[in-house]
Amino acid sequence: MDYKKSKAPVNTVTRNIMDLCKDTGNIYESVAIIAKRANQISVEIKQDLSKKLAEFASYNDTLEEVFENREQIEISRYYEKLPKASLLATQEFIEGNVYFRDPSKEQS
């Protein structure tokens, strides 16, 4: 998923609690769902960043040689400018792009 194209704000935004609990009926369930999705996004972004930076890894044991790679710096800046995972998850939840279910409610 391309997180740069997301409409999530880069800064913290005050949200209406009633909008967040509209789908679940409970603000705590909504926050738990957003938190779990934020963890998933965070892991996905970290794996993507690690995969891209692994291309630049040098396996020399000398600490004296430090190389500044322009491409590596640009990749790092790209990921620094992305919205935080919690903001991305909140935006996805508000837009209805997050699938969630409660197994305890389905058995009834």
C-alpha cells in the first residue's frame, strides 16, 4: 500500500468521539481496533524500510569507513515525512476501510 497517497493528516487532529464510535457503538472498541491496525501498519512500514535499506548494507567490519549514500538518505527522508501509523489507521477507520469483527457477538 502506498501510504504517501493516503489522505491522513501529518499532524495530530482533534476528532469527534461520536464519529469514531459510530460503527462499533463503543469508543473503547474503536480505539482498540485503530490501535491493532496501527500496529499492523507500523510493522508493514518497518519491513518495507528494512528491505529497501538492506540493499545499501555494507558488511565491512571497519568502523573507520562511513559512507553517505544519497539514495539511502532520500529513502529515510521519505519515510520520516509519512504520517504516523496511528494517524493512518484512524483515517482508514473513519473511511470504513478497516475490516473488524467480534467473535463473541457472532456466536449469539
